[in-house]
Amino acid sequence: MTEEKKNKKIKEKCYDWFDERFQVGDLLAFAAKKEVPDYRSTYIYYFGGVALFLFVVQVLTGFMLLLYYQPGADSAYESVHYIVTQVKFGWLIRALHSWSANLMVLFVFIHMFTVYFSLSFRKPREFTWLTGLGLLGLLMMFGFSGYLLPWNELAYFATRVGTGMAGAVPVIGDFILQVMRGGEEVTGATISRFFGLHVAVLPLVFGGLLAMHLFFIQKQGMSEPVIWEQKKMRKRYIKFVPNFMLRDFMMWLIVLDVLILLAVFFPDGIGVVHWPLGVKADAFAPPPAVIKPEWYFIFTFQFLKFLPAHIGPLEGELFGLIALNLGGMLWGLVPFISSKPHEGKKRFVFQLFGILVLLFIIIMTILGYVLE
């Protein structure tokens, strides 16, 4: 028996061993049959895959940071300082973690709006839309909980302001505030709670919701463009394996290149997206002149700042939080408002609503950085 035949036989035995236990053949057959709609906007399908890739980067870099990070008021800042100054390439891992987090939120926002404007949330993908929104909410919670972990001055005061908003909720506000902070004030107990949330609770919930989201996508396939149905156009598809997968991998490589360049040349961020370590948090020090949250919270922050102290019987901040939550609920329920949002005047109404939401986020974000 030649060497080539021996190698082939070994590969076949290995394949049979795995196939007997995990039905690999069924998975390969499913992948071979899976197709993706091919039209001028096929590129919108890549944004979700890029967000998934950045999440993997988050997990890997997070594990590496976890090897040295020590939560606690007396150790958090010192451990992060040690990572960026003493650990070999520690500064790079922290930069990759921070940049990938920001880029991931950006791509999820882009993915959400491309799904909305292409009406890909329509029947039967209502729960794909809801799980996607749930993942975005969890990502923002990741950002909020991780912001405090370096225990620097800006993180301390920003967290105090952010958690303080919970106290505005009637009846249960004080309870929520104490649960979040672990007491009346932001202390070492707050770090412990945020650390547990960031590395244990949120990853567990996020992993389960992500698995559900991916299952829905694989089960239902990718949404076909509305124009195919409206104009009775000839449908064209490309194979998921290898055509679409290779293009997806190419996008991942491009994003990885951009991520590395940003991490190397701007390890502390740039412009409005920055995370310098700065000085250690001090509860007795005066707060910074300007305290602002991460860029993806700015639109909420600025909207609340525009509100007066009282609106009717409610505090302005409470009224704003209620309005934002009701708006978020309406955004989540759009697939249930109409099963055919692409028909007649419905499409104009849905598109107008999406444009208004997008403009609200963009304008409030810009004003949040322009106005002091």
C-alpha cells in the first residue's frame, strides 16, 4: 500500500469515528445545501458575521486580561497599571479588548439598522429580531460594567452618575441603586459586583441568547430582498460553503487588520473614543469638569440633559427614562405591528420611523459632544 493510500485510509477512519459520534455527515450535507440570496445588497449580511468575529476577539483578549486583573478598590487600578506597563504586550491586549468592544457595538448597530431598513425582521423572523435586540442590550451592559473595572477617576464618577439614574425610579429606585452599587456609594463592593456581572453573568446570558439567535438564522435562512417579491424578479443564490463563507472570512481579515492598526497606533483610543488609564479613583477628589459616558450611551445622556427638572408630576429624568424605554419597546415590537410591512403605504411608515430613530441617535450623539 502506497503512502498516499495509507494517509487516505487514516483520514477516512478519523472521519468515520467523528461521524459515528457527532453525525458530521449531516452537518456537511446541511452546509452544502445552505444558500444565501445574491443581489446588490448582499454585503449587508456580513455585518452580523463581523460582530460575531469581534465577540470572539473580546472573549480571547478578556481571558488574557483576566490572568492579571484583580478586582478591588486597592488592587483594580494597580493591576491594570501593571498590565499596561509591565506585562509583555499587555498594553496591546488591553487596546485590542477596548477597540474590539467599541467596533463590535458599532457593527451591531449597523447590522440592526440594515436589517430594519431591508425589512428583514418581517414574518417569520420576529424572534430573530428580538434576540438580536437582546444581544445589543447585553453588549451595552458589557460596556457599562467593564467601564468601572480599571477603577480610574473618569470610570468612578461616570459610574456614579450612571448608577445614580436608577435612583430616579419611584418606589424601587433606592433598592436598585443599592443592588448595583453594593451599598449607598460606589466602592470596592461595586467593583466586585460589576466584575462578576462582566465576566460571569453577562457572558452566560449572552452565550445562550447568541446560540438562540444563530439557531433562528440557520433554521430560517437569510431574508430574501423585498424587491424579489414586489417585482417578481428571478431569484439568485450563492452557496454558503464555500462562496459566502470565504467572503465572510475575507471581511474578518480586513476588520482584524483595522483592529490591529488601531490598537498599535492608538492604544488609548482617539477622539471621542478613548480610555486612558489616568489617575486612580478617589471618592474625595473633585469630579472632572466633563463627565460623559461611552459614545453609544451619549444619545441617551444628551436627551436627558435637554429635559427640564419637572414635566408635570414627574421628574424630568424619570420622564425621559420612561420615554426612552417605551421607544425601545416600540422598536422591538415592529415585526408584530404588521406581518407585511413592505406592502403599500406601510413601507413608507416603517421606513420613516426608522429614519427618525436613526436621526435621533445621530443628532443627540453629535450634540452630546458639541455641547458642553
